[in-house]
Amino acid sequence: MSSPRTLLDDSLPLWLPRLAMHGGPRFLQIADALQAAMADGSLAPGDRLPPQRWLAAQLGIDLTTVTRAYDEARRRHLLEGRGARGTYVAAPKVELTTVLDLSMNTPPPPDGVDFDDMLKQGLSQVLMRTDAELLMAYHLGGGSDVGRKAGAHWLAPMFGHLDAEQVLVCPGAQAAIAALILALTEPGDAIFAEPASYPGLHAAATQFGRRLVVVEADQHGMRPEMLEQACRQHPPGLVYLNPTLQNPTAITMPEHRRKTLASVAQRCRIRIIEDDPYWLLAEAPPPPIAHWAPEQVCYISTLSKCLTPGLRVAFVLLRNPQERERFLVALRSFALMVAPMTAALATQWIFDGSAAGLMEGVRKEARLRHRMAWDILAGRYSGAGDGLHVWLELPGYWSSAQLAQAAGREGIAVTPAQVFATDATHSASVNAIRISLGSIKNRAGLQAGLQRLSQLLARQP
């Protein structure tokens, strides 16, 4: 590595012309000369500049003027100081555009909740009450007794009192879905889903050799008569439903539809995976489908959408003891256990009320963000004013893939409809994007992203 050039002798540097009497402020003349010299290659990154006192003496000006010139050059990112070693020509500054992420469904940071303090206090309580060695050891799958009790407590708003033995603790909803597919179906079996559904279902079904079969939906969700028809046409496997603030359409299935689907499942003797991450965020949602068909439905509730994805904790309600054992065997094949530390922290937060307080903060923040989105996007989307996302159907001159690419060039990440298509046949049938409202940390950033997106929507591609 070569040593930096020191641009210092008894004469003025070549890059610095004589200062003009009427050429404007002298400090700006010096800064402009520096910038011009970097542009034409007379100065290179790493070159050392003359000391300020020396340059002031050579130019016959006061030291303050040279200091101002160097400060102005630093403001333009032309120079960098290296302490006692002097001042050097800086490397070109690389501008990194911050992407405004409207693509990932995560809980928004709640106003007035000190998450750092909550985390420190929760972990402190866990370490005070639990042997540290136990937190670093292997645990049985399905969670500890106290973890299952925490799960029963978490599910109480949906079901009332539950037997904690029926609740299992899992490392996230995706793991729970995968284990249920392995436990309750065979390779080649059909899994019924709505035309647009959670991409993680598609990933797990494809990986395990199961077939995804689309069941038509309307403005209330999956149509019961079409599910019954599908059960007659295909060997019964599983039904996947996300009935509350559905991902991606944000539809909340009404109570009468839930009851009817529960009846169809009972008649056809088919199991339902009810993936319900947003129930606790919704405004007065109907009871879960599992309320009407408890033996037919495997119910999943994750903390990732209500509290924080970093916990990687989900609770699964399985009433049948044989199916619970099959589920745990399947889960052990790829995820031995939930991490004991995060499970203990989730349990602590649930029992001391921190989880409820955090969730209420997330709920309030999500509703504020929905109002902002409604105002900026002029109400052009489907969504009930709660939850973490909205579903925006696009004008005919935009396709969802085109818009996602154009938004990316504008520094905005959104998710096109194709990502959620259950099969290739339905991939082009919906022209929409999902907009997530929680992943940008502050409201000002979200507002900027939504405004930029609104302007893009108004333009022809």
C-alpha cells in the first residue's frame, strides 16, 4: 500500500490558483478549487493537504479564512480529518438509499412503550426465578408446564378457560403449520386453501409433497359449498384458513361463514388449520372456527404479529391427545424445541401483564397507521382499520408486478399479489399489492412511503 502524497513545498499547491480579488469569498474560492481538483484528478483520495497555518501564510490571508475553507470542504464531504496526522482528501461518498419497507408484516413499535426497558426487566425476572443452566439445556417439545399454562392464558380471550394440556408451545407459526401438515396428511394429499393465502403454506406443502387445491372465495372468505365440492373431488387432507384480517386480503370472515365452514368440516371429516395471528388485534372479531368445531380444528396463535417476531413463540390448541403426540413427533423432526430463553420471556410477559400492555400499544399504533393510510390512499384499499396490512387493488394501467418493480426503483418495497397466489392458475387473476403498515419504525417514514406510493399509483407506468 503506497503512502499518501503530501502536497507541501515552498510554493502554492498546483490545484490552488491565485485568489481573485473579486471572485467571491476567499474561503469559498479555496473550497471550490479543492472540489475542481478532485474532479479533474489533480487531487486523489488519501492525499494529504497543507496545514492550515502554512497555507494561510502562503496566501497572505488570515488563518480563520483557511479554517472556514476546510470546514466548507468537509461539509461537502471532500476532506476528512485524521487528528494529529492532518487533513486528507476523502474517498467519494457512497449514497445508500434507505428502502421504505412496506412489504413485511411486523407489529409497529407502540408509542409510549419502552421496549428496551421491558426487555431488560423481563429477562431480569426470568433470570431471578429460573436456573440459568436450565435455560441453556434441552427441553421436551411442546413446552414446559408453565409455558403451556401461559399459552392457555394467552388463548383465553378466544376460548375462555382451557386445559393447559391441550396447548403446545412451538417455535413460531410456520413451524406449527409444517408440523401439522406432516402429522395429519400423507404425501400426495390435498390441502385446500383460498386463491390468495399465506406464502409459508405453499412453501411447506411443496416441500413435503402435498398438493395445494384452490377453493373459491368471495367477500366473506372461503365459500362453504365449494369446500364441500372439493372434498368430494379430492381425498380429504387439510383445510387452511386465516379467517381474521386474512393475509393478504385483510378480510375478516363473519360469524355465519365460520359456523357453516365448521359444519362442512364435520360432515366431510376434514381437519382445519386455523391460523389466526391477528385475532387479538382485530376490533370485536367473531369467535374462532374452533369454537364451533373443537375436534376438527387445530388452532394457531403466534406472538410474532401481536408482540414481536423475535420471540419465535406460537401456541397451538389441539384437543385430541393422539394428534398432539403425532404433532410433537413431526415437530421434533425439524425443530426440537422452542428456545427456552425466549419461551421463558414470553411466559413472564404474559403472566406479569407486559404482553397485554405491549399488545394494546401495538393495537393503538396500528389503528393510527390505518387512518393515515386511508387518508393518503383515498380509501382505495380493503381493510377494516386494524391489523398490520391493507390490500390495494390496482388501476388497470398497472399490473402488480410492474408496480412492485416501479416502487422498488422509488425506494419502496411492497408485495405483489403473485406472491400470495395458491396456484399458478390464480396467479394472474388478482391485480393487487399488499401494503404492510408496521415495518417502518416511525410514522413520518411511513407517511413518506405512502405518499410516494400514492403519487406512483396516479402515474401511468
